[in-house]
Amino acid sequence: MVNYVNHNSPLDVYFRSIILFGRNVASYKFSLALSLLELVSQGKSEIRMDELAIPYSNYLLCRNS
């Protein structure tokens, strides 16, 4: 089996892997993308898991503003 994950890859490769290898109907992919875009638009360049949790869960549960 081919190893698709290289632990020395840049972060954009990890994000691209989530989008490409996850199921196309998986809402977690879209929730993650929307959450990251929202936080980046607030000027964040690094995002902690606790910062990601609220927007991610809101998008996942369709409770976004």
C-alpha cells in the first residue's frame, strides 16, 4: 500500500489530503474549510484547537451566522 502521508509535508498538503481523500459528501470537510477561512479572515495565522472548536461545531451543526 502506498503511504500518502509524509510527516515532513507542509501544512497545505495535509489540508489538501483531507479534501482529496475524504468522502465528497462528508460535511466535516466543508465545516473545517469554512472554519479556517473564518478564522483567517480575522487575521489569525496560527489557530489553536480550542479556537477552532466553536466555529467548526457551529458549521458542522449548521448553526453559522
